[in-house]
Amino acid sequence: MQHLPRITHELLNLKLSPAQIEAFQIYAEELMVWNERINLTAITEPEAIEVRHFADSLSCLLVMRSRMTGRRVVDVGTGAGFPGLPLKIACPGIDLTLVEATGKKVLFLQHMVEVLNLEGVTLINERAEVLGQMSEHREAYDWVLARAVAPMPTLAEYLLPLCKVGGHCLAQKGESAHQEVTGAQEAIRLLGGRLVQLTPVELPTVAETRYLVDIEKVAATPPRYPRRPGIPAKRPL
């Protein structure tokens, strides 16, 4: 990890311990090995993994640290573990749930949890629409996270049903963030959310500005949402 400690210090004023740096090194190495067998990521260069996966995931702390009202965090559509696992490495006290619909990716996540000896991590092989209607998960999380999962009107229906009233949803978006949020305002309101702010993130060697879309859960989500699997993407609110 040649660049991550410097980036996290400059971007987040976060100092990683030697053990944390080692954990990120192991994560990167395992990601590259597993990626030769199953499609986990198109980003395979070590430096790009540090910036575009690890630093990008940790940038969530720009918003989360200022509003850390609870420790229960769920990462929806986590893929190879982003942003959830980097956040768990940096903030071991969080209670993390990783949600991923693709079984092969869940096997990789299980491997990483075991290799890194992480405690307080739950893996769920399920779609967000199903999870949002399960009583043990519905409106149960302080933070609901997602990166590169779906356009905002659809994503709001995935995330807000899982978020407790008073909690926050945090979506990582690219340069289309403002346009997406504008188109999702009615969906966010209908599902019990309120847009708080868009926080820009500038990552070294990444040309485009990234944005953290912070949505507060201000009212209970109506029982009919989320709709059955596939409908939020086909017929966004």
C-alpha cells in the first residue's frame, strides 16, 4: 500500500495503523487472485485498487463521521465488498451487513472476512427488494450504503426501506449525481426520505468529481415498498 495511507490522511485526516495497512494489502492481493477466476472488478492495477476502490470507499467517512448516530451499517449490492469492507477495516467498531445477489461474489466476501479475521460482519446473498420486506431488516439500519448499483430513483427504493427513521442513506455517485438526484426527488419523498446534501469528493488520479448523496430518513416507508424484485428498475418511482 504505497499511496493509501497518504490519501486517507490528506482526504480524511485518517491515520491507518500498520495492521490496517496490512489488511488492505491482503485485500488487494486476494482481489486480484480471485478476479482471475470470477469477474469481481475491471480495476486490476494495484494503484488503481488503492484509489478507486479503497480510498473511494473510505471517502464515505467525510459524511458518516459527522453524523455517526449509530453503528449498524448495511452495504447494498456490495459486489467485491465496496464500500463496506474498507470501512470495516478502518472502523472496526461498526456492525456491518453486506448484501449481494451474486453467489460467487458472496463466496469471495466470506473468504475475505475469514482471511482478515473480521468480527461483526454478516453476509446476505439476496436482492435488496426482498431484504426490504423482511421484518428483521426493514427500517433496521443506521446507515444504508451503495456504490454504483442503480440510478437514484431505483436506488432510493432499494435503500430507504432498510433505513431506520433518523438514519441516513449514502449513495456514491459520479458526475451525474445532481441530475440523478433532481429526477429522484419525488421517489425520495414518497419513500420517507429527505435530501440533506451532495458532498464532492476529489480523488488523486481520478479526473471526474465523485459525490456522496446523503439522504435522511424522516418518515416510515409505506408498506408496499420496495416492490417485488425487478420492478424498481423497470418502473422507477
